[in-house]
Amino acid sequence: MSDFLLELRCEEIPARMQLKASDDLVRLFTEELARAGLKPEGVDSFVTPRRLALIARNLPLETAAVSEEFKGPRTSAPAQALEGFLRKTGLRQDQLEDRDGIWFAVVNKPGRATVEVLAQAVPTVIRAFPWPKSMRWGASSHTTESLRWVRPLQGIVAILGDDLVEIEIEGVKSGYATLGHRFHHPGEITIGSAHDYVEKLRACHVIVSHQERQSIIEAKANDAAAAQGYTVIEDKGLIAENAGLTEWPVPLLGDFDPAFLEVPPEVIQLTLRINQKYFVLRDASGKLAPAFICTANIEAKDGGAAIIAGNRKVLAARLSDARFFWEQDRKTKLEDHAKKLERITFHEKLGTVKRKVERVATIAADRIPELIGWSEEKARKFQPLLRQAAELAKADLVTEMVGEFPELQGTMGGYYADAEGLPVSAAIRDHYKPIGQSDDLPSDELGTVVSLADKVDTLYSFFLIDQKPTGSKDPFALRRAALGLIRLIIDNNLRVSLSSLYSACDGERLYHSDGVNYADPTDDLVSFTIDRLKVQQKEAGVRHDLIDAVFALGGEDVLVRLLARVKALQSFVATDDGANLLAGYKRAANILKKEGVETAEAVALSYTPEQAEADLIAALDSAEPRAAVAVTAEDFEGAMAALATLRAPIDAFFESVTVNDAHPAKRSARLALLARVREAVHAVADFSKITG
């Protein structure tokens, strides 16, 4: 058994590609070994900006001998069939075995030296590597057959035990030599085996473990911040990115002019994080600190003073630009910015952003308040504010700041509205929310209504022109918009019908001014939104079949009520009464289906019912009105409790009563009784949709 070291050294690999590339190398390498019958005990992977590496532990020195048996044609088959079989197996006819008139071939494959397997496997892995972006280089790059790699491949280390595995690809030959840190140890390092690889590189200022570099950055950044009384704003993604930019990470703390803090904190954070890859700091009061942490790739002789000074200078230029944008944008009122929205196309079939804003303003100010239960007085009072918030919500799209930082759309509009003293700043800031499952909701009612209107308009618009999501494609983020709509409705306990909400868009007046008469997409939108609800609730632990069971009743698209019924149903079916009632229901439904009974019809009894039959009739007479009253009152737990009283009578009925009695009157009456059971249950949920 020996360990195998493979290192593929090249020019700098983009940080965002490194971790996946490391995983891909392990996957492709182990797959190639598996094809040859080799399996290491484990594989350790490493990645830095300049190298991909792995160590396969405890590989056998040769593959096991393999004996394979192939079934061939019958001995009486035409000669051509036999010849084809011989070509396939590489044997002669006298080497075949005749078993009951059928030719069999036994092919014995001797074991192969592991070094030979590796010499073939590594070039295969390199040529098949799935880089998101790759390049050709050098004299051979004129042909499409030349090697593609993320950056020019410069060296290969391939050592099995202490022995070199000889590999050559595109003129790059394997060897024992690699390079250390670009500045601290630019010369060659001789690697003796896999056992000394990690520590030899560490001695040459290269930490090959991505995870270790992340840990070093996190710990030293926290220590540097704490020494000045600051804390680092947690950012796992930025830690990973900095680990992908360095081979010997050295976090350094610098500062910037506190005067820049007059710029909104979101702008400063984006400038530091996105533009400069710096960590953002807070002071003891929780506010942004006028300081940053950058990650150097060297141990500087001056302790990093020159590096900090250089980064401070670059950051000052960035923040000066941001402050200029902040000052310039505030010289123009939001309402004047909003006029420029007519220059921006929302979609070629839906007009400009200004036109979208007009639609959202109409929906928010004139239609949604009544649908979500606002009184006429309240709707009239807030109508001007809703219209103002909607009309200004997208105005920041034409500002210099949002042009530089698109992530801040909405946020900057809120700041500019605050600067003007407008009462709708929170609604403008929040109208995109919630963007994701963990995002905050709008902070006030105005923001909630404008956000609802914006998402409803977006969904309605794109469904109207048949730009629906398909498979994995959702270019207009309609699934996300639907999930945001669902959260707004459920988390705010809004008892609004989806169909009425989408119908509020009033396609004829708001969307057909271009003269094209599109089909009303409301029904498709309701179905689409319910499907998104199923996905969301499934992730939250709610069974999708229970949503189907409630929605299958039809006429229910008030999400708050729908989910209340689903949750009551989920609790009920988890009980013994629920499970047994479900079993009894399915037995009844199967009998009715077999007999072709679709509806319950009143049947006057012409005979004296058996005791269990009479008990079930009495139980239904009691449970049906109780369940109906509970459903009307939205007391779904009470409705389930009413259904639970049917469990024992149904069990007793099936135990002692013959449904398909020889007497026609009894048979008809008992089938009608089972149909009553089915309809009583369906008043609460369609149990046929429930699995189990």
C-alpha cells in the first residue's frame, strides 16, 4: 500500500472556482481509479490560488486479476454471429466453452501495476476537467484539440510512494519539483512523497488547505479587530473568497476618514466587501467603525504598514466616489428622478418602467386596501400616501448610486425620501421585500401594500405575455416573486383571495393599451402560486399531499385559511382517530368507485337497519352539521374533532354490516350511506389525495 500525491500547478485560479474544482478533482480521479478496479482508503484534497492537489491514501500497488464471463450465440448460430463474438472477446473458437448448446467465453485479465493505471488516469482527468471557464495557450492553441485549463498549466507532481509516475501532457512533464510562495519562496521545492507535501509547502509559506486558511483569516481578523475595540461583521462568503486569494493569509487592520460615515452604511459595506474584499467592522455601539481589515498574501517586513497605506488610499478614492454620488443624487428630487423612468424599458411587450410604476400605483392605492379588509375610511386616508410611495418606489433606479451599486435599489430610494422629509421613505425602502425566505418583511402597512402591488403586477404582467417559468429557467424571477407574495399574505395574516388579488390587475384597463388582447392569466397564476406554496410548506415540514387534499375541494384560494385547514389536517391525520378514519374513508371510497357511485342520494330505508348501520347514521346526523358550522367559523380543529366521532361507527359498520347485500334495497341504502361518509369528510378535506 502506498499514498499517491498529485499536484496540478498553474497560474492563479479564480477564488470562486477553487472549492468546486477541488471537489471535481477528487470525483474524477476516484471515478477513473474505480474503472480500473482501484479504490483508495481515503482522498485528501487541497487547493490554493496556484495549485490543485490531492493525496490518495493506501493505494494497492497493482489491481486485482479479474475473470469475466460472456455469454455468446448458440452453437448452431450462423458463422457470422460466432465471428462477431470472437472479435468482441479477443479469443479463438477453441478457447470457448460449449454449455448446453451455447458458447461462453471466460476472459482472464491479469492485474495491472498501479503506476500504469495512474499514468493513464491523470491525463484523462486533466482533459475532462469541467472548468466553468477555460483557455488554450501556447503554440498548440491554434487547434481545438489542444488542452484547455482554467489558466496555463505549468507543472505536475505525481508521486506514488517514493516513485515518480511519469506523465506528459501538452509538453508539461511530471516531476518531483513544485514552487513555494510567489514572494517568500519563489524557487523550486523538491517533494519526496505525499507524507512531506503539506509540511514542506508550509515551510515555504504555502498553506495548501483552503479550510485552514479560512480558519486563520477568521481568527486573526477577529483578534485584530478586538485589539482596537471593534468586532467583525460575520461574512463566511468573504472569508472563503479571501482564502481563495491567498496562499499565506495575513489579515491587517486599517482605517479610513470618519467623515465618510455620513454616507449610508449600506454603501460603505458594499464598497468594502464587493469592491475591495475587505471585512467590515462595528464599534462598541454597534455602528459602522471607520476601519477595515484587508487580507495580505505576505508577511511584510514593516508589519504591513505599506500595504495598509496603499489599501487606505484605494479605499479613500472609492468612498470619495460614493460620497459624490450621494451628494449629487440628493440635488434632484425623487419625483424628478421618477420622470426619467420613461427612458427605461421594463419589457418590450410591457412598456417602460414608468408604465409599470403607474400600474403598481393604481393597484396599491385603488384596489388592494379593500381586498385586504381595510375600512373605507382607512383606505381613503392612506390612498394619497400609497400612490406617492408607489410612484416614487422605482425612482432611485436612475440615480448615480444605484447605477454603481444595483444591490441598493429601494434602499437608496428610502434614504433619498428621508432626506426630503417624505412620509413614505419606509415603504419605498421596503417595497422589494421579502426577497428571500429569510428576508425581513416591510416594516409598515404602506410598505406591505406597495410590495404586494409590485409583486402582483410583476407576476400578472409576465404571465399575461406568456413568459412563464419553464423547468429550471426563470429569467424574470417569478418563482421568487410568488414566494415573496406568499410570505406577505401569510406572515401578515391577510385574508385575501388570490384570484381577487390577481383580478385587481384588471388587464383590460391596465395592460391592453398596446391594443393586444391577451388571455386573462388569473387561473394560471392561482395554480402557480399554490404550487409555490406547496414547495415552501414542504420545506417547512408540511406534507404537500395535505395541501392537495384541501385545495382539491375547490373554491379555496385564501392562503391563510388554506394553511390553517392544512395544519389542522396534518395534526389530525397524525392521531389514531385520524389514521383510522382515513383507512375507513379509503375503504368506503374504493367500494363506491367500484360500484360507480359518484354522489350521495337520499334513500328512504324500507327495512330495519342493523345496529352498526343505525349508529353510523346517527353519528353522521350529528357530525355533519357540527363540521359544517366549524368550517364556516374557520374552526378547523373543531371540524376535525367532529369527523373524529365517525371513526368508531365506521369501524363497527365495516366489521358487522355487509354493504353489497343480496337485497337490492339494503345494498342501495348502504352505498348511499358510504357516499354520505365520503361527502362528510370532503366538507373538510379530500381524503383521497392523502397518501398512506
